[in-house]
Amino acid sequence: MRLKAKEQIKVLLSQEGIKQKDLAKMLSEKTGHVYSQTNISQKMSRGSFTYN
């Protein structure tokens, strides 16, 4: 069975011990775009979180 992007991200965050708040901070620092915990959560809920 194949996991959806939301589930994959949750598994990866859990394995690495990273919270959504920390992910938002890392993405903001890396991309220069402002991300928040709420923004990350909403993207995951909508399924609009894309990654390579």
C-alpha cells in the first residue's frame, strides 16, 4: 500500500524527531519564504504539499 504525501511527511517527521513548527522554521530559512506551523498543517490537510 502506498502512503499519501501527508502520511509520508508525518512518518518522516516522526522518524527524525522533528515537529511541524521546526519544519516550518527550516523551510523558511532555506527558501526565504515565510512558513508557519499552521501553513504546513493546512498544506498537509489539503494535500497541496509538494516535494522532491
